[in-house]
Amino acid sequence: MVVVTLCSLIHAEEPPASAETVSPEAIESLAQTPVAIAQTPVDPFIRLQGSVWRTKAGIVFLKTPIGLLTLTSKTTLKDLKASQEVRFWLHDRHSIVEIRKRTDGSLVHRYLSGPMPSWADSPKTLRWWGPDGDQTVHVGTQEERLADYREGDPLTIEVDETNTVSGVHDLQFDLQVSQAPEASADVSLLLSGTVSKLKSNFVFVRTPIGLVMINSKIGVPHVKVGQPLTLHIDHEQVTVTVPSTETPTPRRGASLNH
């Protein structure tokens, strides 16, 4: 397995060692603190924030710390402006696009995409994934429109600040990873797939969210078409993992069973 990690060239000086001793009470308090159990990260997962760069009819190009994020729709995205910022989350099959005014942070649009969920226990409500956990979405006046969808069907809805559905839309996105983020960037990404094409300095990876173009200069090792690849970005740290295709050589003294 080949693992390449790229970090930005920013180093922080280590603080001087403290001469203070830890009190017995503090030690006892630490001993009583339960150990946090690391959760298995979801793949695919993306958390990004970008700004509007260019717009065309039904297409919005966003500049993000790692490259270009493109949103397309036939039914919405017609009023985005350069004075707005976009926050994007993806968790497995669910995604959220949130558009806010940069001046005061007020909500302009919020789109929830994913498989049509089952109806919640409360009347006219749905349970939907959110960055802070599952959330309740109120159907509002869109119950008849949503009746056309069965559980599991791909769906994009727009909700207002009260999490009430205000519209049903189509919304797609396309991601290009062309650079490593700066140390101050709030970026998180975990994405696995299979190399499908190599062109110039770019590696095209077929993933569960579609074809993602990755600039090999961010630290991608030599790869071949058909090879698995995992990209992990955590703030400024970029890690590319490629399983080795070489056959291991038996060590001296090792026996081979036939």
C-alpha cells in the first residue's frame, strides 16, 4: 500500500514546557473521564465552503479551498450573486447546499438532496440527515408534490429557516480537486473510488458521487487505470492512499505451502 501525505509548509513553534505540576484532584478527574470511542468515518464525506465565482443559466461555479465546485439545476439557482457564500456537506448519499449572504449570514436558499426518506412519526413530516444529526422536515404545502416520490427515490427539496419544504427541484454537483487547502481552511473530505482515466496532470476517479478530477500535483503517486484510490483531506493535510499492486516477495527462510 502506498500512502502519500502532503501538508502545507507552515510550522508552529512548540510552547515551552510548563513547570506546573498536576494536582491529585485533576488526575482523579482525568481518570474518571470516559475514553472517547473513535467512530468509523463515512465514505464519501465532504464539508466545504465556497464563494460564487461565475454564474450561467442554471449553472453556478464556486471557488473552494480545494478547487472548483459546480452546481447545476434546471429549476433553480437563478438568483445567486457574488456577494453570497455557499456551504456544502455530503454524507454518504445525502447532501446539503446552503447559500447565505456574506454580509449578515442570512439564509438565501437551503437544498437537501438524497433518497426520499420514510415519513416521520409526526404528521406531514420527514426525517432527513443534517450536519448536526437527523432533522425533522415539515412538508408544508408540498405534500401533493412529494406524493409522486417513493421511499428511496432521489429527491432534492428546498427548505426555509423553519425547515419547511418550499419547493422540489433537481440539483447536481461536480467537484474538481486541483489544489491543497491552506492551513486556515475548514475542509474535510473522504472519498474512495477507482482510477478511470489519466490525462496530463489529472487523475479521473470513479466514485459513488460520480467522476471526480484530481490534480496529481497534490500528492497523488503513480497510479494506473483500474487501481483503487482514497483521498482524505483534513484542513491543510492531504493524504492519498493507493493499495500496492506488487506481489510480496517471500522472506528468506519462509516456507511455501503447496
